[in-house]
Amino acid sequence: MKPIEQMQTPDPRNVEHWRADFPILGERVHGRPLVYLDNGATTQKPASVIYAENAYYRHSNANVHRGVHLLSQRATDSFEAARATIARFINAQRPEEIVFVRGTTEAINLVAQSYARPRIKPGDEILISAMEHHSNIVPWQLLCEQTGAALKVVPIDDTGALDADAYERLLSERTRLVAMTHLANALGSINPVERLVAASHARGVPVLLDGAQAIAHLPVDVHAIACDFYAFSGHKVYGPTGIGVLYGKAALLEAMPPWQGGGDMIRSVTFEKTEYNEIPWKFEAGTPNIAGAIALGAALDYVDSIGMEAIAAHENELLAYATDALRVIPGLRFIGTARDKASILSFVLDGVHAHDVGTILDHHGIAVRAGHHCAMPVMQRFGVPATVRASLALYNRHQDIDALIEGLGKVREIFGT
Ligand code: PLP
């Protein structure tokens, strides 16, 4: 990614055009205009994505890869075209390196069970960080229970940035895999992924990156990063729920056994022996989420039509505006102030539980997330039970931040803080 100062200057007029693409932004909540600041949990969908899903069911619905009839061919063509779109979007070398899964969680579990489990022995180590989402912790704990391997955790500093020196120290001759987030969902910290991958590869250790958050906020080029696996969910990048992607280098995917058995992942079956399909279909057992994959392709086309650099520039400007406005609120403390940061404002308010903040804001039409954000170890690291998290997307604007500030004023009035 380019340094922020080299990025396009955001044009505030764009945001109104972009907003017009998202029908849900016209909703009212508790009688107020919706201010949607829960994009880290899931993003809203542009009309083109809703249309793509609808058009598939109206004009092309059939099962893929099997039918000789026209609808099945249409469905197959659109499904495989979506795979090619995704490959281009993250600069994978071949569409076959794109495996459709339900989401980031499933992608990480697939790597844990299919790549790691057959290779891991007692005493081996898996390296993660202290800023991970539970989806990038628990699959590795399960693997450790199954194999006798140990989980090692790279610490973070008080700003929520990764301790990169500790990372290099913890990479040992026992490390078999690194699994690290690209952008931390509870803190907003961006990890220096090229550097982490280079250090890991120097020791012959492959790297999986959890791109659940990064995919919607940073240009992602898996070839340039040189990571071995990259996981993300469609719903966090303006696509539908129930569809996601595991990118894997072809040579690694080819060497991995199937994860689940069933239809589509086989070439031939007898009771004596089953021959598996080629990648990526070897990992896609059963009827896939065809409509979801096609709509995810439409979502990435939408993002491309604006340009990730323009989106990142807009969101960075908004993040700076929001940070300045929030930091002067008495009793407000940010959790997550790393220098390299994107899209997330996580904070606590003295004397008020995060859930109460979230509930009162909701009554003012403002959707934020309050809780541990599926990152309980992060909460423990910072000694808080929960935070309020406002998370940005391309359609957020200054008015949304102003509404948040006003809402927080009401919270402080109610609690007398
Ligand atoms: N990893 C990170 C960093 C996330 O933010 C999330 C979702 O919040 C996940 C993984 C899990 O994503 P999903 O629930 O779509 O599988």
C-alpha cells in the first residue's frame, strides 16, 4: 500500500454519489435517519450487488458444473467468472487459487485442518498475535489439542501495534505456520504484512493472513505480499453473507487433502476408491453458494469502479476527523492508537458500560458495536470488559461522526459524567 500522503486526495462530493448506491442508507431507525457505523461487523450492500443476486435467481438459477442445459451453463459461467474477478481483485496468479468458502472463519479452519493438521507434530508451534479475532485463535487451539502442538502469541504494545521484534524472536525452528491478521478488528492496527511474510519465509515458514477487515479498506495484492494463504468474507466488503474466499498458492492447495467430502469435489467414486477433483473444486464439497459468489463478484466490481485507493483516502480523512473530534470528549479513552491504523474507532467512556453507550446511541439512530468484538484477549490486554466500536465504510461522512459526537453528549448527560 502507498503511504497515505501519496494517495489520492478525497473528494467529499463523491461520498454523496456513493451513498446513493446503498438503498438501506435511506432507512429510519427509531424515527431518525440511520447512521451506520458498524461496518466492521458487516457492510451494507450497493444496489448492484442486490441486483446481481436477484438477477441470478430470476434468470440463471440452476446447479453448477453438472447440467448440460442452458441455465446450468449460465450459472456455471457466472460462478466461475466471479472466481476470476476475485483472483484479479487480490492479484492471485490463477483463478484456481480462489476457493469459495462460507467466510473467513471457514477459510481459516480449512487451512488448520487440511494444510496444518497432517504436517504438525507434538512440540511444533503455530504463531499468532495478541490482536486476533477468535476466528484466528480457536481453530489453532483445536489443532493444538488434536496434534500436541503449541500456540505462541506475539505481543502488542500499548497502542495496539504488533511488537515486530518479538515476532522475529518468536519465529523459531519449531514454528510451522504463522496466522496473523492484516487489520485488527478490535483496534484498527494494520500489520506490516510484507515484512512479516519475508521474515517468516526466511525461516521457511508459510503465512496465512486473516484479511476479514483489510479486504474492504486496503489494496490487497497477495502476489506482492507473498503470503501463502489469505482469507476474507464477502459480507465485510459490500457482498452477501455466507460466501467468502480462501486464497492459497496453487502448489500448497494441490498438496493438501480435501477438507470435506461430497459432491463437486470428486472426479470419480467407487466403494473402493475416490479420485478427487482438481483445485479449487477439490475443496468445494456440495452445492456452493452460487448466488453469493456471483454477488461477491459484483461487490468487488463495485469497489473497483470507485477504486480502493480513493476509498482508503476517504476513510483515512474521516478517521482523522473522527479521532480529533472524539479525543476531546472528557472521560473518553481510545483502545487502539497504532500509527498504522484504518477504519476502526474503539473506545471506552468513563463510568458508562459500552453496552449502555451502544443502546443509547441506537435510540438516536446510530448503529455502533459494543462488546468484546470476538477479541476477548484484546480486551484482557487493555484491562477493559468491552469497548464501543465505530467502524467506517466508504459511504460514511462527516455528518455521521457529528451525529456520533452528539449522541455521546446525550450519553454523558444521562449518566451525569
Ligand atoms: N477475522 C476478523 C479480523 C474479523 O473481523 C472477523 C469478523 O468480524 C472474522 C475474522 C470472522 O469473519 P466471519 O464471521 O465472516 O467468518
